[in-house]
Amino acid sequence: MNRAKFVMAIYALAAVLAMCSIGYSVAAESVFGIIAGILATCVIFMTAFKMKRKLREQGLL
């Protein structure tokens, strides 16, 4: 596995954990946790897509 795919795998794992945190916060009835989980998921997706575009422009993907 090359370095670019490893970086994208880390972003994917982080996104899955952020989405799981939303479900956990719903079960714990924590409104703050739900909002934080949604924001974390959005931030992770945005940075991952930016990184993917950057890696594609460099010819690594």
C-alpha cells in the first residue's frame, strides 16, 4: 500500500469513528455530543476531499 492510500485509509477510519460518535451521542441523549459529532464528520470529509484532490494533482492516486 502506497503512502497516499494509507493517508486516505486514515481519513476513512476517522470519518467512521466520527459517525459512530453521533450514534453514541444519540444513545446517551447528549445534544452537545450530537452537534460535535456532526461538525467533526463534516470537517473530516472536507479535509479528506481536499487531500484527495491534492494527491490526484500530484499523480499519487
